[in-house]
Amino acid sequence: MNASIKDLRRFMLIALLEGISYLLLLCVAMPLKYYAGMQGPVKYIGWAHGLLFVLFCFYLLKVWMGFKWSFWKAGVAFIASLLPFGTFLLDRQLRKEYPEAI
């Protein structure tokens, strides 16, 4: 599986969007659900976050294989997607390593 800088850019964009959707889910939708009784935001933001997470995993696999990342590096990238603000830190690191992807 070949990955290009274009794929890396796409991965970085998806990672940022996934991170934003995660924060929206945790900081906006969940409080609205539990404190205001509103189910809608969790449903729609959760759906969008789930889709972005699947895309994140797909592109992570693509750039992992294409750029021949170590298992450790790919694992750290995956764990970053599970932590609030993790994808933002991942983006900063990837921008340092791949300045041509900016």
C-alpha cells in the first residue's frame, strides 16, 4: 500500500476533525444530555465522531504502511485518538517530522 504526502495531509486533517468532534462530544453533547436532557446532540455528534474515527483508523493504516512507520509510532498515533487533545499533539509532531505536508 503506497501512501503519498497527499494521504498524510488527509490523515492529519481527519485527525484534527476527529479531535474536534471528540471534544464536542465530551464538552458539549454529553453535558447537554445529562444536565439538559437533550439526546439529539449526542446522537449526531456521536455519529460524526464515529465516522471520523473509522476514517482516522483507515488512514492511519494507510500512512503506517506507506511511510513504513514502526509499530510503536502507529500505536502512539492510535492512542492519541483516544485521548482528549491527543490528535492535536499528534498533528504538532507530524508537522515537525513532515514539513512538506503542511
